[in-house]
Amino acid sequence: IWEFFSSPAKHMERVAKIQAQVRYNMSRPEGQRKPMCTARPNWLSLSTTFFNKDLCHKVPIPLYDILGLDEESLTVRVEPMVSVGDITRFLIPKGYTLAVTLELE
């Protein structure tokens, strides 16, 4: 199902939007600048340290795509929000798997 929404060709466009958010926050007068964090909810984080994201400039990071598999170098390029499960589902039909997997679901 997720592949239906996949659009690796738009990777650079999505990265440019993230960069624009960072530049916007950094262009504000120093007294109006806020610390930055991702807009990802705390409950999706593996961190045990939670903080009030309402005090931050929240930057959406909609980077969930697998960008490619280089079979020669055995390298998978992924965006940062891709899960180990996503990578595994992508690799197994191609005859590959990750050497080490850790997933807390």
C-alpha cells in the first residue's frame, strides 16, 4: 500500500522545502528565533527524553521513501523516516536482507 504514495523522484523537492523552513527560522531576528525540532510527535521517537515541542519551530520531515538499491555495492539509499520494516519488505523480494535489524514496534 505504501508504494502507492511513494515518490522518490520528489526527494530533492521535499528536501528543498525542509531547507526553506530552516532558513525561515534562521532569518528571523535573533529574539524571535526558536529552537528547531522535527514536527514528528514525541510518541514516534525512540528517545526516552521528551520535551515540549510547542516551544520550538517545528519542521515537518516528510521523507519516507526508499530511493534506490545499488546491487553492486550492496547499498540501500533511504530517506530518514523509512522504517526497518519498510526496508525489509523492499529487500526480501529482491533476495536481500539487512545484516542487522532492530525494530521496536
